[in-house]
Amino acid sequence: MPDAVEINISQNLELTDNCAKRITKLMEMEENPNLMLRLTVLGGGCSGFQYKFGLDDAVNDDDTTFSHKGTQVVTDEVSLELLSGSVVDYKEDLGGSYFSINNPNATANCGCGVSFSI
């Protein structure tokens, strides 16, 4: 179960505290207070769609930003349709550390957690 989530009813993508902490750490490491986590859904992967995570400090015209504890995740309009209702988390376990998505729209996920189908 993800940790506490700050919810804004007008938004449909949620960020956990762990996600916000990691983005804050990346902002500090890169010495860029405008840095955001960019989340994109691409066609491909073993299940049909795949998540792509990156860092960005620019917002495009078709982007929507989601905030939590002074950090932001940005995604484009097309990706947002596939991510609606998702929770973005950051996990650290024996397998490594990584951003993860709990996507209620996904009907199947691959073993690596990066690819999904709807």
C-alpha cells in the first residue's frame, strides 16, 4: 500500500510521499529547482504499452502537471488518458530502486513492471 497521498479532486494522477522525496533529491543532485519527473506512455514493450520516466524542467503546451509536497510530475495529454487514476510511487527493495505506477487501467503487466496492456 502506498504511503500518504495528497489528493486534488481536479487531478487524476496521484504522487506518493516517496515519489516526492525522490524528485526532491534529484532536484538537489542536479541543482535545478525547476526539475520535474516526466512520465510518458509509449507504444511497445512486451505488453503493448510501456512507461518512460525522465527528468525535465520544461512544460509543453499539451502537458498537465501534478504536484505533491513541492514537487511535480508532468505528462502529455495522450499519456494522461492511459494513466488516469494512477498512483506514481518510488520504491527501494532488493531488486533496486525505481519509480513505479499503480495503474487501474492496466489489465495486464509484464514481470518487469514497465510494460502493460489495457
